[in-house]
Amino acid sequence: MDELQDVQLTEIKPLLNDKNAAGNFQDFDCQEHDIETAFGVIHVTMRGTPKGNRPVILTYHDIGLNHKSCFNAFFNFEDMQEITQHFAVCHVDAPGQQEGAPPFPTGYHYPSMDELAEMLSAVLTHLSLKSIIGIGVGAGAYILSRFALNHPDLVEGLVLINVDPCAKGWIDWAAAKFSGWTTNIVDIVLAHHFGHEELQANLDLIQTYRLHIAQDINQETLQMFLASYNSRRDLEIERPVLGIGENTTKTFKCPALLVVGDSSPAVEAVVECNSRLDPTNTTLLKMADCGGLPQVVQVRTCLCSLACVFHSLAPVLHMLTPRVLSPQPGKLTEAFKYFVQGMGYMPTASMTRLIRSRTHSSSSVGSGESARSRSHISNQGEGTAGPPEAADVQDTPQTMEVSC
């Protein structure tokens, strides 16, 4: 397999600006629910209705955001409609973080991260949902990870953006405490989402989220959610060792796609999480020229090349050229589409112009593969058609970092 190389094609544009920010923060065709759980009330928004035995896409946002500001830009992409035609979507807002949330009563105890994860069981029961594909960002990614570890039978797949599996050390805790005394909470949250370079360069996006965090989110409840996240426990996940306690190792039982922008402050945490997970069902997607919120930022790079990860793992160097770049936003949608196809869903989903152009020179895995087979495919040489042998799937590490 030829060596992969990065091609620097930088054109990052905010999807949220003065003209379209309001639209991206709006829900369409939704039903809202306030669900009682053992740890308090949680606000949920359903888009669409569950499709037969298919899982529901369940999202969980990061600190300083709610489901609208974290995910609506992503789910309102035109290309995303092909996916949402096949899956209902359940957006979960952490307690007190939804738009127009009332203040908590005096003496309210904010749930811990473990308790926030357990609240999802009540959500699934209340809405009669059999299983989910989780999409989480930051704190939401941690919550979904904890839920998947505690309830593996309810989670079919995970897309974890900016996930940090580690507990805060005492030095980190002290630094966060000191920052809380000397820094505005809005600046703390912005530094959590965006790296220094992006804070300086992507001013339109930063200003949009600065105003949202300061004006749309209750500052007291935001402080509680932040404190809960900073008090999280280590996920204690371990990479399984072949032939040694494979059935007892604490790890995800479902496919996982880890996503991080290469200038995100979460890069080290995501790489650490990847190093702890089972390489046979984990893919690390490191997006070049992308910052802290990949689901929001338009990146003019070739994320569609992720298709080769789930189809044939053929070389992608020649795909990273201006000739095949698509100017449209939402390339994370492409990654998610192939992830879902790798789980055995949407086998007839339409192919992008990029992938259509590639089929003239290279074969890909057929759409009739069994569930999750594509996410377990080993490296294939250029021009190799068809899936690998089952033995190769089991023996070859599959975790792959893709800079695209």
C-alpha cells in the first residue's frame, strides 16, 4: 500500500453566520419531551419516527451548547437528508441546557456524568427505542461512551467527536479551578471547544458561539454542567489482547468512529482514547485543516476519501487533489454514511461524485456485506476487489488514522 500523504488545501468557512445562523439553530418537524428519570427531568427532541427494527440516531451535545447549536447545522445539511430518511433522530439536552430552560430550584443537585449516562435508559424506555447509534461531542461523547459500556446491548454504533476518556488529574483540576476564578465562563468554554489558532482566525464562528453561550445558555446551569464534566471518572477502557481475557476486557462492543480536527484542543485525548480501544472495530478520523467542531465547520478537504477505509482501504493519495474536491459542506456526513453502511444499513445509499469517479479505476466492497463487515476490513492493495478473508479480518489490526 502506498504511503499516505497530507495535501494542504485550506479553506475553512463557518456554516453559521449572520445570514444563516438562525436557520441552523432551528428544529424542523420535531416533537419535544420532558422525561422523568431517577436523576431528574431531561429534555429530548425527536425528529421523525423509528423505522422498524432500525436503531435511532441519538445525539448528545458538549458543554456550552445544546442540541440545536451543536447538531442542527450538521443534520440540516442537504446530504444528511438521505440518512435521516432511514433513521429517526433523538436529540438529548443535558439538564438545564436546552433553549429556554427554567432555572433549577434552590438546592438542586446536578447529576454526575455517570448519572447523566444512566438517564438515557429512561429516555429509551419512555420513547420505546430498542437501540441507538450514538453521536456525541466532548462531554456528550463521554456520556454516550459510559452508556455504551454499561448497556452494550442498547448501542449499535458510536461516533465520538472530541472524546476524552480520562478523568481530570489534580493538576488539571487546580488549573481549571484557578481559571474559573480569573476567567469568564464563556472564555473557558470557548477554549474547551477551539484551539488558539482557531480562536484567532475563525472570528465569525467564534463570535457566533460566544453570543450563543453568553445569551442563550443559563450561566448557572452551564456552570453546573461544566463542574460535572470536570469531575468525571476515567472510562477505564482497555484494548483487548488477543487470547487474553477478551471477554472480560472493558471496551466497546460496537463499532466506533473517533473524530477530531487536527487543530482541536482535544487531539491528544482522542488519540489516547483510540489507543485504548479494540482496533478491530475502531477507526480514528483526524480531519486536516479542521478545528474544534467538525460537525459545524465547512472544511474544503477530501473527507470523502474515508470511503476507502470502509470499502477497500485502497490508497487515497491520488484522491486528495483539487480536481476531485467538492465545494459543498458536510463532509462529515460522508464519513457517517460509510460508517452506517459498514454496520449493514443503507446498502443502496447514493454515491458521491468523488466515489463515482473512483469506481472507474478501483473496485469496492459490494453492498450486500454482512453487518459491520466493512468496518473490519484489512489493508488492500490498489485495484484489489472484494472483501478480505475472514481470518485476515480477525488477525489484522484495523484502527486507522485518516488525515483528509
